[in-house]
Amino acid sequence: MLFLGIGLVLLTLKWLEIGFIANWDWWQVLLPFLLAFLWWAWADWSGYSKRKEAEKMERRRLRRIAKSRAALRAPPPRPR
């Protein structure tokens, strides 16, 4: 996502001809988009995306279990 953000900023600066980036070649401006594509391709190929999603789901499941356990703890019964 970082590469995509950088690419959008550089593309905007190049398109509006702002600053020293206006003098850069187009391949230099579009390079972050290529890097973002390569990162996403590697993340999908290596299983990084699936592993991170599984970790996120496991954390959510454990939080949900902890919340349920906390909700089930009732105050001690009053003596009669």
C-alpha cells in the first residue's frame, strides 16, 4: 500500500508539473506502481496474504472467546 501511495503522489506531481519531479522520466514516476504489483504478486504466491488473514481471524476468535468468558462470569450469589 505504501508503494501505491507513493506512486499516486509522484504521478500527481508529474502530471501537474510541480517541483523537480516534473523533470523526471515517466518510468521513474511509474516505478512504485510496478513495485506494488510485484509485492502483491509475491504476497499471493508465497502465501503471505493468507497467513496474515488467518492470524487476523485467530486474534478475532480469541478476543470473541475472551469476551464471552468475561460476560459469563456472574457475581457471586447472595446469601439467603
